[in-house]
Amino acid sequence: MQSFQQDCVELAFRKFQRGEISRRGLMAGLAALGVAVGEGAQAQAARQLVMVNWGGVANQGFGNFYGAPFSAANPGVTVVQDSTGPSAGRIRSMVESGRVTWDLCDSSATSSYLLGGMNLLNKVDYSVVDRSNVIGPTFALEHGAAPYSFSNVLVYDSTKFPNGAPTGWADFWDLQKFPGTRLLRRDAAGALDGAQMALGKDIANLYPLDIRACLAKVREIRRSLVFWTSGSESEQFIRTGEAVMGMIWHTRAKVLEQESNGRFKFIWNQGILQPGIFVSPRGNPGGDLVQKLLASMLANAEPQVELLKFLGNGPTNPRAAALVPAEFKRFNPTDPANARVQVAQDGRWWGQNYAQANADYIDMVTG
């Protein structure tokens, strides 16, 4: 199953291959994403920090936007990159074996709660990391904090609905008013949140989800559903007309809208806003220095805006909104106008319920 972070790297290289951005632009964008300086890079000295991300090919690295400024402010400290993928399973294996080589990992709210609850992660030291540098509580957790965000949104083919467009997940489930095949991710997180909204629950009090009712809601339209496992696949389902409406990452929805000259549209209403959480494995070799690195990533709004301009990842620093050029506000998940109509996904609830909820969801959609 492809992660959102891996999909961002794929999008970056596609833009480069099409000549839409220069090599310098590609490298700067990958740096903002945290793509590695070198495969399998590991710290070789006490004053190095290892940041682990989901990138594949690497050249310049994450240092352009975050590493170099951090090193300049902390003489003798370097930040190196490892792009081997910080899955929850690998983090757990490292910590339990006592052989931790990573300092900071691009993870998720769900994994933060899950691994943190198992005492496998360091707590964020909020005497060092300033909570005021993020826009809300879902971006600053006990065991992780988020320098970027992303959303699941509803995308649709406007040529299929000349008499009115869908406005939320209730319309997604309404096959009579809006006929056609639907698209969901092959993953319960997001799909069940949408189902709960389709059941009529207010987004201000969406959690806890009623898992049984949400699964039943998905089952209602099972014969009209197709499922995606990667960002490119989600885009392809919509482009080819295999689905007329879908729940996909906002970055892919942006590409669809722009490249189709507005035929494919998306809405922020009832979008599912999620934090790109970084976590630190317990026993990390860089020790408490990792807290200062995380603090600097949250404090600097400008690199977050550059990432938004490059691929659409939302900034999380509250000062970033004022720095976003007007033409990019439409595509910014954390722009105040867009954020206020979305629901902030409850990572704590998903951390406690994901394993069973996802197993039940997969059993249903593959049965």
C-alpha cells in the first residue's frame, strides 16, 4: 500500500520528466519532502541526526530547507537522510531489538498513538518544541508533531452531473441522484470517516466512529465501488471514467483539476484533514538534539509554503497562510477557508481502532 509521502515523490518526478519544473526545482521540492541525500544513510558521529523518509531516488536532500538552516544554528551538527521507509513495524523492531539508528521519522498520527502507547517513541518536549507553531491540537501530539498536512477529498467528473454537483459524502452514497461507480482507498482510514459523515453525523463531533454502522454503509454501495492502492492508480480511475466520483488525496485531485481544465473537480467540504506527523524512536542515537530539529521544522513557515507551491502539501505553521500566493490558496488544505469546512481526523481514535477496523474493512471489500 503506497503512503501519501511516497506518492508525493512520484508526483515530483512526473513533473520533472514532463519539463514542468527544472532540475533545481525538483531537488528543492524533494528537499522539502525530506527525500534522502543517500540511500541508507546513517549517522556516523554523535553530532549527526538521521531523518527517515519515504523517498526513493535522492540527490541533494532534505538539507536545503531544514538541515542546512538547522546546522547553521547549531555548529557541528549535520542532518543526514535515510529513505528506506520508516514503517511502524520497522520502528518497533529497531526499538525492541535495542538497535536504533534513526532519530526522526516521517510517520502518521495513527502510528504515533499506536507506537507511543507501546512505549516505543520519545515524547515531544514541548518546552523545546513550541505548540504555537502549529495550527491546532491534531498537529502537536504527545509522541509526534507535524510540519505538513494533507487531505482526503471528494473528486468528481463534472460532465457526468450537469444538473448539480455533489456537495458531500451523503451525495457520494446517493447512487440514484448521482449514478456511477465510486472510488475509495483500499484502507479503512478515510473511507469509514466518509461513511460516518454520510450517515449524518456532525463533523464537529464525528468521533468515535460507529465502526459497525460505517462498514454497513460501505457495504450498501459495494457493487458500485472500485478501490485504489496508490496515488497514480486513484488518478487513473478518474481519468479513464472507471469511476465518476472518488475519495482521493488532495494533491492528486489538484492534478486532475488542472490537467483536465476543470472537467474533474474536487471539494473541500467534509474533507478529512490529516497531519504529516514526525516521530522519534525511543533510544535514538541523537538524543535530545532531535527535539531542537523538530522545533525548527515547525517554526519555519517559508519552507512549508515552498512545499505547498511545489506539490500541494499543506503548511501547518499558522504564519504560513499569509505567505501563500493567491493562486495557491485554492489548493491549500490548511487555508482557513478550506480548513474550516473539513474534519480533523482523530489520530488517537484511529490508533486505538485501526487494526481491527481495517481488517474488517478489507475482509468486506475483498469478499
